[in-house]
Amino acid sequence: MKKIFLISLKVMIAALTAVLALWAIRHFAITLCYPYPVDYGEGVVINWIRRVATGLYPPLTDVPPYLHNPYTPLFYWIVSLFQASSGNIFLSGRFVNFISYLACVTVILLVIRRRTSWAGGLTAALLFAFSPIVLKYACMVRVDMTALAFALLPLLVLDRSRSKFSGVIAGVFCACAFLVKPTYIIAAIASSLACADKERRQFLALATAGVVTILLAFAIVFMQSGSNVLVHLLFLNRLPSDFTHFWSMLARVAGIHPFLICGIVMFLANKPDRSNPVWWYALLAPLGILLSLKTGAEENYYLELLAMGAIACGLSLRYAASEARPVLIACLAAQLVLYQPIQPVPVFTKVYGQEMVGTGYSLTPTQEDRQMGEMIMAEVTNAQGNVLCEDLGYLVAAGKNSLVEPYQFAHLARLNRWSDAAIVGMIERGEFSLIILGADPANGDTTYFTTATLNAVQNSYTLKRIIGRYHLYETTNN
């Protein structure tokens, strides 16, 4: 009976894996070449990739443009090397992240295989690779997947050698993770603690290489932008906490990945070798989600936790007694069931004047998303003069100047750290030939625009058309 049960579980896992693999392949095939933004953050990042040559951290003055660069420069530098001069401007950034995704899966596989077996490595790789959250950021012009790849590589490097040279390589990788996104410092801390406990010379090599790499990068940035980099990374990046959103997001992520989280607890309870950075990473990775307390945080802050959860689940096979294996296999099957792309599809009601059913950001762009993108791009491209758009991705794709990053500066205005008077004045004078909002301004304040901005749009502009969820306005001051 036990043998039949195990065979049934393995067949089930194979079937679940096949479904997830086909879903992932479809997602990558559609998203990689999708010519429009699939997420608001893509527009922000691609805007700075296009501005690498002119400066990544411009001064914030009293007149537009009002743009905020939230990240350190390495991702922009890397993608700009592959950025095509024409065509799909999103492709290079998505491709870099796709390669980073494959690197993360490979590192997880190799780290686990060395300690357990190919079965353990494949288990961990599957748990990470097919997570809906991982897939979401694996093929998007966001910095997180590349930062995660650099953060995981030291685990592999330090696992294979105790030499000073491996410490140097690991230090450079840790620095690169920080230079892609500063919040990815947990791997550097874990690697440093492990090296300090295992081999002091290796620790000195790691610390020296990491610090020197960061200093060299910032020397280049300071030569280009001066102290403006500190304004962007520190002053403009500070947003208030949102505990309600934090707990809601934590519950959502934990609900999809319960066995990965339990895997970390199980791994730590077995008290493995503390001289290895994997143990420290497992201990510290949950602290990373505290960074998602700020307003506007997304599931990208959970990528390190999910990677460590997958590693912990793979390593737990090493400590499990033979009689516990069927339970672990059943848990793997249950986790893959939770990954299945069986999600409720939002039902939209077509309102008067709306030209197509309302659509929004989804994991994989749909045909309706593509149609909406085509219609909006046509409007933006044909507009004469300045365009104010909720999603910067459409402006960058159309070669238009971005005068304000709506989301960040709307929040800064609410905190009285920036004044929207100049943008409101431009709207009242009809200086924008087209304004694209993601919601009806009559419904009140949104997270992307202040009340003053929405009131100015209502008073000085008329509704031109509704495309999906977007409301397009044209000026009445002709």
C-alpha cells in the first residue's frame, strides 16, 4: 500500500510539474516580447535605462521634470549595454532578468545537489522556479531578479572553496547585489558571518573586495551626479509605513508558499553547519520582508525568502528519516498544487463610453491587454506636445519626455516633501495635450495623483475616450 501511495504521489508531481512548465514557457514566450509595459515599475526602470548617458541622479529643482531614481546603478548599466536603439525597448531588460532567473534556479540546484542529491536539488529548483511570484518578476524590467542572482551566487562560491580568492569573488557578487538594489544585503551579511566563523582570511578578502567594488561604483556615480545620488536613494525613497498592506501581502504570500516557510523553520531546527552561509541566510532572510512595510511595497521583497525556503526544503531531505520521506513528498505535491495557475479571473462590466472591457496588470499579458496597449500607444504617439500618463512605460516607448513620476511624487506631496503646484499649473494652462489616468478622477484621490491634480484635470480637460481601465483627457484650452 505504501509503495502504491508513493508511486501515485510521484505521478501526481510529474503531472503538476508538466502543467507548471507549460504555463511558465507560455508566460515567458508572451511576456519577453510584449511591446508594452506589464507593470508600472517597468516604466520607471526603463526610463532610467534610457537616461544612463545623461545621468542617473539628476537634481530635483522647482521646475519639471520631477523624476526619482530609487535604485543603485548596476542594473541600468548592465541593461544599457544590450539596449537596442529601436524596436521593443522592454526586451533587453526582461531578457537580463530571465537570464538572472535561470542563474538563480541553477545556483539553488547546485547548492542542494552537493549536500543531498540530484533529487533534492531538483526539488528545491522546482519549488523556486514555479512560484507565481518568482515567475512574475523573472520576466519583467525590474531590478529584483538580477539582484537576487548576485545575492545567491556567493552561496555557491563559498560552498566550494575556503580560499581567499573565493572570498574575493563572493565579495564582488555581494557588492553587485547591493549595487543593483541596496535592500539585497542579507546575503552579504550571511556570507560575512560564515567566513568570520570559518576562515578569517577569507572574511577579510570578502569584505575588502565588496567595499572596494561599491566604492568604485559610487565614485563613478558621484563624478556624474554629485551628492544628488544621496537625495534619490535616501530622501526621496523614504515613504511612510503601511501595516495593513504589509499584513495583507504577508498573508497572501504565505498562503501560496506555506511549505517553503515551514521548510525554513525545519532547516533551522536541525541546527546545520553554522560555518556555511546557507544557515545564516536562512536565519536572516525572513528579516528582509520587514522592508515591505513601506507604502507601495510589492511581493518582490519576498524573493529572497522564497529562494531560501526552496533551498531549505531541498536540504531538509538530508535530515529526514526514511519513514518521513512520504510525508515530504506529499508536502511537495501539495505545494505544487498551490502553484497551479487556477486563479479567479476578474469580471469587468463595460461602462458607457468604454471602448473595451477594462483590463489591468496580470501575470501574463492577455490579448485584451495587447489591444489596450496598442490603442494607448497610438494616442500617446499622435499627441502633440507634453503628455501626462499614469504609466511612464508608454511615454518612454513613444519617445516622449516624462515630466513627473506620478506615484512617488504623489506620496511625497502628501508628506509635504514636494509641491505639485507646478504640475497643477501646467494642467490648468492646458500645457498637456493628453492626460491618461488609470481611474475616473471623479471618484476622488488615487495613489498615483493628488487631489489637486485630479481637480485640475476635471476643471480644465474633457474626457476624450475610455480604453480599458484608462481615462484619456484632452485640454479645453485651445
